[in-house]
Amino acid sequence: MDQNTTVTLLELAAKSLLNNEPAAIHALDEIPRELFVPLFKAAFMGGHKTMLKAMVRVWPFRCLHIGSLNTRREAYYDTLEAMIDGLQNLPAQNSSSWGPKLRILDLRSDLDCETVCSEIGTAFPFCFHSCMYSQHSVLKIEEAQQIVRSHGIGNSGSEPQSAQETMELLVDISLNSTLRTQQFLSFLCSKVQENFGSLHLCCRDLQIDRISAHKSILQFLDLGCIDYLEIDQANLNEVVTLLPRVIHLDSLTLGNIPFKSYKRRKFRSFLLCLQQLHNLQELSLSFFCLTDQLHKVLRVVPPQLETLYLPFCSLSHRDVTVLSQSSQATHLRVLSLSNNQIFSEVYEPFQTLLEKVSSTLQHLEINNCMITDFILSALLPALSHCTHLRVLSFAHNPITMPLLKSLLQHLTPLMMLKYVTYSVPVHCYEEWNFHDTLDQQKLAEVQAQLEEMLHGAQRDDMTWDTCSE
């Protein structure tokens, strides 16, 4: 019997058990370990909340991850709460081959994560996704205990052993004002307080809509765990107060952050905070006026920055020149300069930038930048040398059909390029870029011509589409 057949039989057995949920819950202490993962997947996908809670209580592996599993959107928080409610404190030194072993419950969506991690050995007490930064994490506490044991203290009786194992709850949090989110956060906080000292809440991805509305939960969270932080609608003072607590960030997104002057103390404090984010790989600043000031930001962010989003930042051609000369230019994989009038005077700075990023750039967005036929034709040679480009978006620019065809001919040799969002040619509008004046028949003819050209170039693997809204 091959492995695929075994997996299928286990899945069938799991679904059969769920047909009688009370009996299945009663049998959890007796079913083999091999059946737990397929049974969990079936229970999660089917929204069996009582079953999920019971399974968490007796989970025979050290970790449990949602991974790529999905549930109905309206049942999402109910499902998470059921699993969290199933967490229970385990006696310390629970080394029995049978019985509950769960130490890490991971409620984050992750397409690359399996339900359980491969077990390296019976002495390996944490999974590959364990928190690495907090002193309250399973990993750090286990390391401290190993140091104590290595000095011969563990069996002397001079140091009291914890009666309970430390557990870890991994969850992404979105701080918004919806009632259901508020209810979930309240439940989450009460669970952590109920298990104070033995349950570490680890948030890696935090989204905040209006900092001022969520100050109490922000004081409650261990912000040193966060890898990805997104803040929308806050003042710069609030951002500057928060950033020193998230020094391990890989990604920072700020939007709608008003401030009055680049010469004021708060902007200088903001730059100092950015300078402390040594792990930063992604930076997104939108609706963040940076006219002739981008050099100050680039001076303090890591040179190995890979992603830079700067839409609606009122960038000038001087800012593009500075970017093309920066140390970050030769590392960028993702770049968005959309909704900036960077071509109002000259195009050469952007042309130079394309040449600098040509060996690394994979994703480029230059929507609504007033790119004309003249500018696009000048950029084509540099653009066609971006051999790693996979996604290109240049919607809402006033170009004509001949230039669009020329662009396609220049880009089809880029074999890694799969997705292009193009500008609707100006002849498709009665009045350019006013959607109500768009002639859908003319747009359909444009699409048909492009698809014919792609087929002729043997690039049916490329998708060319438009954003006409």
C-alpha cells in the first residue's frame, strides 16, 4: 500500500468519525496519533468547533498549525476561539510517550506551513515557528532551563521547578473597530490573563487602524515579537512612540500619517526610529509627503532593503535621482512609485534607476505617473533589460495603441514576466481616464489584438489585463 493510499484511508476514517461527533470526542484518548492530523483538518474545514476544542486539549504533538487550512469567513473568529479555549496547562516534564503534548498553538494562515513540524527527536521541545525574541517564549525558557540543568542545579532541589509547562499562542492581530474583532481581542486577553505566566501570546503580524483607539491592547501585547507592522491613520507622534518597541521588524507599512514639517523634532525622531530597524526588508509609505526629502529616509534604512512602496508620496524627479544613486537601488526586488508625477520634468532619473535595479527587480508599479508615448519609448530599452521582472503594472497612463504594441514586443522576451497590467489606450476614451467615457467595444478589440500578439510570440503564459476602474 503506497503512501497516498494510506493518506486517503486516514482522511476517510477522519470524516467517518466526524459523522458522530460525541463518539469521536469520547474516542480521542484511544485513536492512534496518525489519525489526529487528518481528523483535525476535517474538523477545521467542517467548522466542528466542539471537536476542535477537544482535540487541542489532547493534542499528542508539540505544535499545531492552521497553515493553509481555510474556514468560512463568518465562522473564522468562532473557530479560533474554540481552539484557544481548548488550551490547558500541562504538568512540567511531561515526557510520557502518550498524552497531551501541545506547547505551541499557531493560528496564523501560512501556505508553506504543515499542521505539525517534523520531530527532530524526543529532546527537541519546540517547533520551527517558535518565537525567537521574547524572554517569555517556549524557546527562551527552554534555553534557560537547559543552562540551569547543565550547571547541575536541576536535580539539587535548591531551585523550584515550574509546576506547569510554558505554552505559546501565535496569532496575527488586526486592530480595527468592528464589534466582532473587539470581542475576539477581549476573549484573547482574558485567556492570557487567566494563564498569566504560563501562556505567551506571540503576534508576528499586527495591523492597526487608528492607534489612539487601541492603546490598551498595545500595552498588553509583547511588541518585540512583531515582524510585520501596518499602521493606518495615526499621527507621527504616535508612530514614533510605538516604533522603539518593534525593533525586530522585517516589514513596516505606514499610511495616512500627517505631519507638518520635516524640520520639526518628530520627523527627526521618526528617522532615528527607522535607523534602529536593522532587520527591515520592506518599507511602505503611502500618502506620506516626501517631496525632495526621500534622501533622508534612504540614509537611515538598511542598504539591503528589498521592497519599497512609495505611492502618493508627491515624489519629485530629484527624489528619483537620489533613489537611483542609493545603496538600496541594487537590492530592490519590489518597487512602487505609483501616483507620483515623477515624469513631469525629465525621465532620465527613472531610466537610470531601471538600469540600477535591472538585475534584481521582480515587481514594478508605475500606475498613474503621467507616462506618455515619448517617455515610454525612451524607457523601453532599460525596461527590457529587467530580466527578473515578473509583475509590471503601469495602468492609468496616457499612451496610444502603437506604443502599447511596441511595449509588448519589447517585453515578450522577458521569460520570467507573467503578469502585466496595462494602460487603456487613449483612443478608447471619449475623454481620457474618465471611466464613464470608456468605450468597452474598443477596449475588447485592444485586448483581442494583444492576445493575438502574445500567441504569435509563443507567450500564452503571459497575462495582460487592464485596470479600467
